[in-house]
Amino acid sequence: MEILNIVLPDALKIDAVVDVKQQMDALVKAEAPVDVDAGSVASVDYSGVQLLVAFCREVESRGQEVQWASVSDVLRDAFRDVDAEHYLGVS
């Protein structure tokens, strides 16, 4: 099965969420494993975290898996702040 990829922008904030959500919606509809590259995320707000958590939940509810190619420390810290690290595959 093909693995689909998405590279997140450097700034994952409210002004970028709409564009990223459109990309993620297309990936969810494809019903394939998704590889997320979040290594370049240098700034994130809670709308960005909320989008990623909702995306992970949706992919998992369809029996697929989100794989993380890389995760920046900034994003990891934001997920830790809201006790959602498990979505990144870390505890």
C-alpha cells in the first residue's frame, strides 16, 4: 500500500491551518497510511495542535496509521503542553 506524505509549514498557526487542513482532508479520504514531516515547524499555536490532533484521530478511526518522519522540538513541546504527546508516537 502506498504511503502518502505531507510536509508541514515552518509556521503552523491559525493563518496556515485552512491550507494545511485541505491537504490533510485529501489524505484522509485516500485511506492510506500517512507520513508527516513536521521537522521544520518552528512556531505553532493551539489551532495548529488542534488540527494535528483531529487529523490523527480521524486517520486512526479509519484504521490507518500516522507516521512521523520527523518532529521539531517546538511541536513536541506544544503537544506536551496539552498532554497529547502520544499522537506523536512518544510518551
